[in-house]
Amino acid sequence: MSVLTTYARLRAAEAGRAEPLATVRHVHLAARPFVLIPLALAGEACAPLAALVGAERERPELLIVAEPRDRTQRFAFVADLADRVLPHLDSFTRDTEEYTGRRDGAKRILTRCTEAPQILVPNPGGIAFLRLLGRSTRFRGTEGPHAVPPGVPLLGKWLTWFTDRAEFPGSSQLLAMTEALSVHWATGQSGTEDGNLASLIGWIAPPDGHDGHEAARLAEDPALRPPAGPATDPVFDHTLHELLDRYERAGTDPLRAALRHQLEKQLRSQLAPTWDLMWRGVDLLRSLPPGASVAGRWEFDRTLFTDYAAYLAETGLPQARRDHAVGAARRLARLEDATARYELARAYDDPLVMAEHELAGRAFTGVVIATDPSRMVKGPRSALFRPLVTLRTDALPPRLELGDKVKSPTRRDQPARLLAVRALPDGDAEIDLELEGGLARKRKPPAPPGCVPEPGEELCYTVLDTGHSPLAFPDDEATPWTHGGPPTPYTPTEDDADEAWE
Amino acid sequence: MPPLSYDARKIAALTTNPGCARRAVLDAAGIDKARLAGRLGATPGAFTQSPFALTRGRAFEALVKANGYAELITLLRAELAAPVEEARVADLAAAEGDRASVRTRARATERLLKRVIAEEDSRLILDHPVLTLEIAGQTAYLEPDALSHRIGDRIHVVVIKSFAAIDGQADPRKTAAAAREAAVHVLALRRTLTGLGASADLVADQFLLVCPKDFSNRPYGRLIDLRQQLDAVEHQLRRLARAEDLAGALDADASLDLSVQGDQGPPVVSDDHLARTVESLDYLYEPGCLDFCELSRHCREKALAAGAPARLGGTVGGDLPGLDHIAVALSLAHGQAEPDEHRREVVERLRAAARLRARCLGRGVAS
Ligand code: SF4
């Protein structure tokens, strides 16, 4: 957290309302996101209890396990979930577009899906739960003595793939709502408290007549706002405990049916409020215009989705338990790369993020006060066309040095170089830049209109990423289908298929 | 009302917010903080355990100790390369429950430890032993899950937990909490042994964590290093000795008595009086308190009323050296007040932040 965020939090705390941390949306939001709210039984490693799922706000579907400690019922639940999730994933594989990419060392025409699925869960705990659910189901066999429905291992592989992608900053395939919102808003409470979706939304959009503090307090009462899972409210667990017990002991079918109905009612009451919050979160994120690089990142997500779907259709081996050393190192490098690219793209997309770099002295904003649009300088062989731009800024950017290459987010194709900095008596500074490109390939003046900034224009310049374009993604060569994706495939053994799930 | 005694969890929790004098005094005095929170009009925070977690915890411990501790002995063998000869187990939990039996178990534990020290019974595993630890003038009775026999001339503390280790990885937060508890046990055991004339080195500075493997009920064991936690706990215990002094500095009429007259009668000490006493103890609220302290919701409201920036957590407090009020920090940031010399630097940074945000959001600095 930077001083900028600290200041925003102070303001939020004082005003009783969240402060924006972004002027644009940095995540992609699908037209039809698939919302998945899992609940787990307390005390167990990974015992699904219920889930509220669906891609339509008006039609949440409730799935429950009436005997969460029963292995057969668990698999039945996963099969149910697979019946909801897999057709949704499948619906995106039909419409494709062509693009030119590299594969096997050569340029080729490839295809990718025009849209891809996006899964939304309430919080990072939801992602962790899906990861475990994927781990406990992807090795299962669909034949032989321990056969499970075919959807089970397939869903397991997909969940593993989604949860793995979720670790890559910039990927929007599986998002935790609390994290997505926290990228865009600062509240007047702590990060720990922001982990509660209800209180976080209470700060961003307090209900009428309340401020963020009050809304967040109300949201902390589990009786009013049940936890967003996967852990349930321990007080609710007492009710649940009794119902599950009675269900287990019920002798007759009608009694079981009646108890199951009660269980559904209870579990729905725990999940429904979070369902509404999830869609309010979607609305809040949609209220922001997408950042310029969001579509590019989503295109990359679409490509990876297409490739993994194709892989599952062809080979379809599950991901190994753990990556081997080389794979793990490569994955770490990709993670670092993705993080750097994402941070860079965010700064270029959003002045409020670039402001962090201004504060750190790696960027400055100024107003153009003079230009020399036809300046020529001596080059090694012949004279070079290097227009001059002078800006006035309100503070000296401390980390910039003469000769530094700089770029402006609003003029990404125009490299420039810092020539001179003159401190003015009132604390302002004048900065001379020479333009080294973006002049429509002209080698001598005049440059076409618009190529050289005009006096009066406000521009931000930064030393960030003058090397490569912030929007470029690693080419396919460097990103096999495993990019961000799962470890090396693995052939499950009998033991894997029969692994205990108690 | 007898004071609440310390247990390993409480002592371990002290290391999570070491700077708070309020908590140190309340704990040293054995005050029931959940009840106190209620009297102060705050909810005590959610520290109840789910019945499912309790059942599962008990079932797993029973499984590890079933059939003459077969699973535990196997794990000790595998993790500590213990010799194959049979270990013997003494279960000290024969009589559970009231305080007297805890004392009896503590004495029995000590007797058995003497035999282990004298190498009369080196192959003895102690189940449900009770260790004592003197803290701020009271005796805490601690109940580790088990103590291993002497292996390679070391005794290991065993902690049995029901959170799973999936592909060899357990939840790091839960593992850390288990390690803090284990450190308290190691410390108590070391003090007991040195009291009996043995060397503290007899207790390993690692503990054996036993938890379910993957998605099964099969136990998995791993040795975890404790040196760091041991330092932290020792430091806290030294501080607690001083908590008595802190409490001594209270007003003469200060009281933390939570009892009521008769069975359900009016409180002996009024709520206001309690509140005054609590407020006279310095506190150091931080968002982490919400995870472990029953008074956290009360202290949070106080921190809110006091405008303390630290309640926003993260680096907020650290970003604002010398500024301990949100409104004051903002008025300085907005140029409505001028900072003194030693706060000039931080205020300059805040002002730059305010200017930048105002420009990006197209609004006035303070609007
Ligand atoms: S909640 Fe209050 S008493 Fe408890 S540790 Fe935090 S500041 Fe201290």
C-alpha cells in the first residue's frame, strides 16, 4: 500500500464512504458471468455442503449435500455441479475467430473462441475451496470399481485450471469479488475487514440513510448477513448439525424428503444474501469503463481457454499433484512476468494508478508551454528530425535523469528523451523533451498535424517501460497451453482413482 | 468467581499483539474477556467453534491414539527414526474435569517425567500430560496432546490437529497457530525439567504436528522448527511479569470484578465503573485483534472514536509517523493546518498524494 492509498483510506474513513482507487475498470467482466458461491462443512478438509450457482441473476440454482460426510453423496453433488458448469463452459467453444500466432516455431493461422467463460466467487476462500475440490476429483476414474460420473474428473480438471489461472494477475477467468472490488475502491476500514463482502459493499454503496461505518457494522452480524462462505457461521452450524443428524436417522422416505426440504430452505437462507451481493458487485464493477488494455488481456484469456478446451478434448490427462522443479521455475517466471505486465498496463490505462509512480518520482505530469516542431539535430551520418517539447510541471521529478527515455500513456508510440530540467524559483520546473519517433515516419519537418504536442496540452511522461510495449503478450512459443496453467499432465493410477475422500 | 486460568492458546495469543498493555493486564488478572466485552456493551466477536469442527477434532485425535497409539508410534518412528522397540504409553487423562484432577495429573506427570529423566523409563510416551507454568503469579495448567518418549535423547511435544495437509501442504496460518501453542508447551516442559534438575536441552526445539493426510482420516506427521516462536513466547512471559506492575499503577478504586450479587442479582461493580477501569489501561488496537481478542469490537469502537489511523491496518499507521488522528492528518494534508518541524516530511508526502488524487479525479483537494 502506498501513501496514495493510505490517503484515500483516510478520506474514506472521514467521509464514511469508499474512495475510488481507479478511474477505469482493470478486470474484464463477461456479459454472462457464472456466479458460484460454495459452502463447506466446517472441520473437514474439503466437504462440500451447498452451492448457489448460475449465470442468470434471476435464476440461482441451489445444490446441496444432505449427508456431507457420505462419499457417494459428495460425488453426486460434484456431478450436479458439473452438470451446471460444463455445459456453460461448452457453450463458448462453438464460435471461433482466426488469428495469426506462432506455434511449433512457425507463424500460423490459429483459431480461438470469440468469448470465454468467467467464474465469479465471493472471496479468496472460495477460490481455495474450488482448488481443493478440483484436487480431490480430477484423478477419479469413470470406469472400474470406483467409477464416478464422467463429469466429475472433467470438472476437477477445469476447476484446477481455473484456480491456477486465478493466481495470474491480469487474468479475469476466475475472480474473487472482494479482491476485484478492492482493486477499485479504498474503504475506511482495514483490509481484513474488506474480506467480508457484505461490509465491503456497505462501504462502496451504503444503503440510504447509512454511512459506510454503519453499513459495515450491520453487515458483520451473521444473523443479518450470513458469511459469504465457504465457511459457515458457527451459530448456524448448530441448526445445521441438528438437521443433518435428523436426516441421517430418518427412517422413511417422506420424512427424509421433508427434512431435505428444510435443509434446502436453511441453506438457501445462508446463500441468498450473498447471491444478491455478488450481482451488486457486478453492477458496481460494470459502472466503471474498461481500461484500454482489458480487452487485450481478455483476448489472451480466451486463447488459453480455447487451447485448454482443445487439450481436454484430445489428451485430457489431469494435472499432476505438484509441478516438477523445472516446471515450477518456469511457472514462477511466468507469474513474475504477468505481474509486471499487469502493473505496467494498469499504470498506462489509469492516471490514478500512474499517480503512484508520479509520487515515487518515476513519472510527471505537465503542461506544454513551448515546442520546436521542426528541430533537427546532428546525427552520426546525417541530421536527425527531433522535435522539442517543453513542459511546465509543479514539482521536480526526483528519479528522472537527463538522457532517460520516457513515454506518455496517451502517446504510447512516441518515444522521447529527457534533455533538460530547469528548476523555477516558485518550486515548479521546466522540462525539455525531444521526440524520437511517432512522427509518421517523417525524416524531416513538417510532421503531420497532431504528431507534435501543442502548447496547452497536459501530458504525463514516465520512465516505466520504455523497452517494450506494455500491451504485448508473450508469443505462443513462450506460452505453451500450460501457460499459467496446470503443471505437467499426469496419468492417474488405480490408487488415485480410489483416493479416500472422508 | 475464580480467575480464568491461562491455557496454551491464550499465552500463544499474547505474542500476536505484544504491545497491548490492556490485554496483558486483563489476562494476567485472569479476566473473562468475553464476559467483560458483554458488560461493556460489545459483542465478543465470533470465537465459537462449530460443532462439526469439534466432532471432527475429537474423532481424529481418537483415531491417532487408537489401538495402543499404533498410529502415533508409527509416525514417531517414521519422522524421528525412533528405534523399533515398543514404546509404552501412560494416559494421564484417566480422571478428567475439575481443577483438582488437573493438579493430580500435573503431579503424576511430574513423577513420570522424573523416571524419564533418570532413564528408568525412557520408552515412555505421555498422553494427556499436564504441565504447569507460573505466569504473573498464577499457575497455568497446560495440556499438550502428548509428549514423545526419549528419541535420540530428545523429548518431542506432539500436537494433533484436524486440519488437513494436502499433498504435504497444510494451511500456513493454522500451522503457525499450532506452532505458537507448541512453543508454549515446550517452554513449560523445559521449566518443569530444569526444576527437576535435568537439562532444558532434553526437550527438542521442534514439535511433531500430526494432521489428516489429504482428504482422508489417515494421519500425516511432520516435524516443525520452533526456535522463532520460542523466542517470542519467552519475551511475552517476561512482559507479563511486568503486567503486575502495570496493574499496580491502576487507580485505587479501579475494579475488574465481573461477579454478580447472589445467583442472578445485580453486578457487584457497575458497568460504568468497569468501563472506566478498562479505559484506564492503555490499548493498542490493530485490525489483527479481530482474529484473536474477545475485546476487539470494543477496542475497535474506541479506536474509531479516537480517530486512530492504525485501525485501518496494513501500512497506514507506518505511513503516518507522528500523526495519530485521522482528521488531523487530513487537515494537514489539505493545507488547513501547518505541521511542526518533525512532521513536515510526512505531511509533504500526504500533500503530494492529495494533489495527485485531486487532479486525477477532477476535484478540489479537500472536496
Ligand atoms: S482488542 Fe484491545 S485488548 Fe485486545 S489486544 Fe487488541 S487492543 Fe488489546
